Amino acid sequence: MPVAVETSGLRRGEAGRAGGDVRSDLHVSIEERASGGIEIDLHSRVDIYYGGSIRQQVRDVLQALGIEHAYVDIVDEGALPFVIAARVEAAVRRAGLADGKSALPEAVELPPPSAKDRLRRSRLYLPGNEPKYFINAGLHAPDAIILDLEDSVHFAEKNAARLLVRNALRAVDFGAAERMVRINQLPLGLMDLEEIIPQAPDLILIPKVETPEQVSDIVGAVDAIAKRNGLNRPIWLMPILESALGIENAFHIAQASDRVAAITLGLEDYTADLGVAKTAAGAESLYARMRVANTAHAAHVQAIDSVYGDVADSDGLLRWGEASRAMGFQGMGCIHPIQIEIIHRAFAPTTAELEKALLIVGAYEEAQAQGLGVVSLGAKMIDAPVVQRALKLVARAKQMGLTSGGES
Amino acid sequence: MSIGVATGLVTNAVGRRVPGMVNGRQQVPYEGVDGHRPTGRKAGPLIRSNSDYPTNGDKRVPDLEAALRLCGLRDGMTISNHHHLRNGDLVALTALQTAARMGVKDLVWFPSASFPCQEPVIELMKSGAVHHIEGSMNGPLGDYCAHGHMRGMGVLRSHGGRWQAVQDGEVHIDIAVIAAPAADCFGNADGSHGKSACGSLGFALADSIYADRVIVVTDNLVPFPCIPWQIQGNNVDYVVEVDSIGDPSKIVSGTTQITRSPDRLRISHLVARFLRDSGIMHEGFSFQAGAGGIALAFVDYLAHMMKAANVKASFVRGGSTKYLVDLLNEGLIGYILDGQTFDLDAVRSIARDPRHVATSPFTSYNFHGKGNFASMVDAAVLGATEVDVNFNANVVTHSDGRLLHGIGGWQNCLFAGCSILALPSFRDRIPVIVDEVTTITGPGELIDVIATERGIAINPLRQDLLDAVKGKGLPIRSIEEIKTEVEKICGGKPAKPRLLDNPVAVVKWVDGTVLDTVWQVVDDNPYAPKVSGGE
């Protein structure tokens, strides 16, 4: 280790975490040097297998960032290459040495763009500064993953998490899951957008939205960055309503842009705003949830519920999810992969519901074919709204893959 | 002598170079799963006479030193212990330290497994009291051996292989020191009662039958008769009463916990689905699962599926935990054939439920017998450190060559109707599926299924299994496909560790032949994760 005297006046920066029970991350500290090239001190759990590869990668990243002389100390807990790149870049930037340059990891193939009305039953939250959960998140088959830059990331780590999330969007295969990012409130959120929009996320969650203007601001920023980067695929928005005012303005927020695909709500902040306790039964948020569900349908966007916080209580989650579906929500968040399957079960129509709906849809199609204005099933006439509900239910069941054999 | 230079190496039937001589004894290289057919008669214990034992049956002596002296302890003897007290054991170390204090040299320690609490045996090896260890080694003992510091070669055997080696006369035990949670003055001993209760004492059974001298050490002397007598006093020479044979908190865990790791839960769920969808989960089936996180979660998922399908298992083999006990109590399984008892609920169950049976490596695992239970099991769910594209698997060494685990019952369980290795596809960036495993512990022809979070690979030799799960919606993939995907994620193939051409231990197959060699480790990575515990 160089002594302090030698390094005085030279810039240094560090990023990442190591030690204790940290896995799949690394701690990087970098010190500027006047000459002597790059010197790397590596302490890695995987040194025997990837020591050479890590040293080479660090050199490549530093070269891309324009660093020629530096001392780099790394403690590595088995981080994957996209994490190493992000941490080295974060340390360099914190040292004030990056000079506007980036070092992007090798990209996986970009999945097809997502449809505005795609299934969004489950969205799995991944804390944006915890890389160990990223790589296998898609295997658990949520409808979406959310790389979170907001509440799960400490303020001091926002800039490092932003690079990690950027690299993950680029280098991690999330399977069929829609790739969502929850950004910070503006103006911090603008810096998030600068890094992540070029990596083509499918949807941006906007926190603590209270006015339609907040949505318009995001649309403007997203469009400008996308245009600058030649990006031509849809990036949907999901405003999160987390205050009494936000709930009151729900309809205008949902209508603020045709980019809004869904609205959702955050109950921790909402109950805090009301100054009431958040209970398991949720009576205090019933109005807000009903308002969001109704508003979403009025604005022709999806209604997405909050999360269920008790991971150990799968029965409670199932009941919450079923009640949520009954209120008109189409999905909710999950904070652990074991919640995904339960949520999918909760938001699926029951076999009896589906069978009945299929009969009605069959009768409707028969009536259409015969040019009849009245749909009847046996001796019973079916009202138009009943037909509409059946059509919606069958369409959603098809999206879930429930109409031709189920999944286990 | 330098063990590597003095031993000629031969290439065995899996293409591995193995020593022809180990610790002065001629070896048979591995000849294939069924290649080696032994002849002759089993080793026989010495004939004894009642005239030399007290007619009142009281075999107590004041202390371990007295017992060892009466057993004729001398230089070069082989001392054995069992590992049912796991990391709480006090007896094995005390026995060796007592022997060292008595001034003997060059002992061979022959435990059924070693644990981190026995680290001080290193001092005994340095001082010359202990020559070498024949038994599982990991943690500091494993590192001592892997770095070539041990004077003799380590010999790693499965639980069944240990019985085979004793019964076939490959290992002669001079003195067996058996820690007993309950015993009477005649030497009848039981593991399921007392403050240090550990459940089964099955690993000590061979030692009690074949050793020249047998000492039972207990902290719970009960009036004759000690019921049930898992160890028969008729095989026992001396009984020693001590204050404590071990630390109960480390002998059994209070509660065994199911993993909360999403990836491990996914693997467990896939394994349970595989058993259900392949039809292996049928009325009257049987399975084996251990006490690891994945295995426990697997049992939990399988139990739900068994209930939903109204299917019951006839028996379950292996390490027992609360989860298996619950299934027994619910009537979902007929019997637990217990090899090791891992938690308090299981210890209580084995003590009072006649359907929860203590078994031994003789009944469950021994390959040189008239069959064993392990091969009668429909499916066994096991772990591994590495597996190669030919399904050969490693369970004893880390990818860097260091000794990591004992073999335990792992090799023996490969003979189940369907052997499943359930493992994450990479750990700490290190891919688990490799071109060639560091140490072959199980030949690929016996390994049927590799279940990872990225999909399930079925051995092409098992077309029946491939057919059985076709169209069932399981993520069935080729092992090469999973390997390629993981190498891409991890940033290429891992580099191989540098190993010296000096054998430090051998891995025995279940029939006593030499399956592979553990080579001396060169590089020491001070930041490598510590390895600890386990058989």
C-alpha cells in the first residue's frame, strides 16, 4: 500500500462493498498516480479461477475511462463482470477522474419491446445496489423486475447504484420479465434517466407523483435522451401515487401522457402522509386503493396494487392478492421471489369463472355470426355488460396461458 | 519418505492416476462400478473369554487413560471414533490427547468423519503422536493434509466404504473409543437418550464388532440394561464415565431451517416437481434426502405434492430432521430409516417412535454384503461441489483442490433408482458444471439428474427419465447448454488451480478400489472462503 504522503494531492475514490456476508459484489478504491501505469492489488475469493480475468477487465475499464496511471485496490466477493465494471467506473467517477466517459459491459440481446397492455401481475423489486439478486431474477418468472434506484438505495450510494442498474439492463438476461426501473424524484431522477434510458428499459416507475406535470417532465426528459441516443422503442411509465394529493389527482396523472401504461400506489408513504398506522387489514388505505382501481379503468390504464410486506405469510398474501383482483387491480409488487407464484395464482380467474366466461364468449360469437343483437345461453338472455366482462376475463386468461392447459 | 515419489501411479478405469500403494498397503485401482469382485472371508474379531471379564458385568474403569492402558495402547495403533456428536464431540480429541500424553507415537486416527472442533489433532500430528488420518477431513485438518503436511496419505471413504474396509480387513482397528449418550456398566450403549443425545449410533457399530478392543465413554451411566442397545455390551471391553462427552448445542441443532434463498428454493421446487412429474412419486415410493438447505426445502415441497396427490411413501432413508418427523407423524411416510439424527425433534422421535429406526452403514450402505437399503430407494437427492459434462461429480474437494467435504453416504446413495444432484449452477462466480471435475467422487454412469436453478439436465443414459418428463413443462436442458450459459455469465471458463504431482489423499470407491487422487495444493489464496464442517 502506498503511504499517505505519496498520495497527498492526488485524487482518490472508492465504491462497492466487500467483507462480512457480502457476496457477488466488490470494493474498489482507486488513487490517481502521476506516472507508473496501472497497479492493481487484488484480493478475491475467486482469484485462482478469475484473478487474471479480473485484472484484465479492470485494465480495460480504466482504459475506456481514459485512466493511464493509477493504483487500484480491489476486494472481490465473486462479483460478475458487469458488477466489476460498474464498481470500477463508480470509483473512478467519485475520484473525479472519468472525464465524462463510460465503460459499458458486453450487452446481451435486447428482448422484444413490451406491449402497453402486457401482463403485469407481479413485479419483483430488486434493490439497485444489491447486485447478487440480479442475475437469477428472471428465472423466477415474474411478469416484471424493478431495478430500484429510489427507496432501497441509500442517498450516498445513488450514483454507484445508477451505474450498476445501467450495466444490469445491458448485460443481464432477465428472461421474459419486463425490465422496469424505479427512478428517484426529480431532479435526481434526471441523472438516473441519463444513464438508464440509453439501455432501453421497458418501463419507468415514477415515485411520489402528485401532479400531471411531474409525468410530463419525465416524458420530456425520456424523449430527449432517447432521441439523442437514437433509441426507437417504447418506454412506458407507471406513476406511483404516494400521498393524499397524488390520490386526489389520480385521473389527471393517469391521463398525463399516452405513455402511462399503469398507475400504482405506495402505501408506506401514503399512510405516513395521512398520519395513520399501516395495518395488515389495510382499512386505512381502502379508499386510496379503490380510487386508484377506478381511476385506472376510467383512464384505460392498468391498476397495479402495492406490495404485501410479510414474506413469511403466504396465506395472507394470497388473500390480499385475491381481494386486490376483486377490487379491479391487475397486479401487485413482490419483495421476494417466493411471492410470485402466489400472486399469479391470486390474479388468475378461478376455473369456474373461466369456464362460465368461455361459455358466454362462445354464445356471443355465435350470436355475432348469426347477426343476432341478443346473446343467450340456453334459455337465459345475457346482458351486454356481462358479455363485456366475460370477453375481458377470457382475454386476460389467454395472456396468462390459462385457456389451453395450465402451468404447475 | 516422500509419499508422492515412493508410490508408483497407475491409471484406473475412469482415467485418473492413482497410487498403487497407500500407507504401505497395496491398492486395487478402480475397475468400474461393478468391476471389482472380492473373494475370501471377512476379517474376524479376536476370540475372547468370559474368564477375562467381570462376571457381574461391571466393566467400568476410572478414566480413559486407564482404559487405554488396559487396552494395550502402543505406538502405531489405529484408534477409531464415530462422528454422531458432530462438532460438539469431546471424546475423540480427548482420547487422542490422552494417548499422546501417555507417550505413544505414530497413531493412525480412523474417525467416521472429522469436524472443525478436532482441529487440535494438527498439533498431535506435528508432535508425532498421530501419524495420519484415514477419514474425512475439511477445514484446518483438510488444509493440513492438502498442503502435504501429513506424514501418511489421507484415505477418504464413504460411510459404506468405511464399513467395507473394516469388514474386509483393509483397516484393522486396534482400539475403538465410542462416545455414548447412554450406556450401562456392561457396555450396552444407546444414542437417543441423555443430555448429549445424538440419535443413531450406527457409525460406531462396525468399530464395536471388529476392533480388537472397545471402550465406551459415557456421561449418562444408566442401570443395566441400557435399552435399546444400539451397541452391544458383549463387544465392549471397558466403560468410562465422564462429566461430558460433548456440547449438546453443537451435537444437534435446535431447529433445522429451510433455506430462504430464492435460487435454492427454486432448485428444491424443481426437484420435487421432477419426482412428481416423472412418476417416481407414486404410492409406496421411497426417497432419501439429507439435512442441507436444498434437501429440507425439497422435502417440504414434495410433502405438499404428496398430499395433493394423496400419495404416501413407504420409507425415507437418511439424515432425519423435524421435517421428516412431521411427515412421519402425519402418516405421509411409513418409516424413517435413520442414518444420522440432526435436530432435537428427530432425536425425540427416534427415542420413542418405533417407526423411526436407527440404521447402520451395514444395513444401509455396505457394498460388500447381500444388498443394502440405499439401492432400494427410488430417488436420492444429493449435493456436489462440481459435476462434469459426463455427469462425473466431485463432493470432496473445492475447485481449487482443497479438501472440502467428506464423502458421507453420498457414493452409496448413487445406487438409488434415480440419483439427483441438486446444486446452484455457479457459486461465487465459480461455475459448478466443468469440463473435468477436480476429484471424481462418483462416476457419471450412476448420476442420473443434475438439477440447477437454470434447468434440469438428465443423463442421456436415462432415456426412460427423459421420456417420463417429456411435455411436463419442466425446464429440461442438456448439461452442455447449461454449462455454456453459465460460462457466459461468469465471464469465461475458470482457470484451473495449480496442483503438485504429489498425492496427499485418495478417494476410495464403495468397493475399496481407488477412484481418484487428491493432489497437493500449491497456491494459498488468503482471501479464499473458509471451508468448514460436514462429513
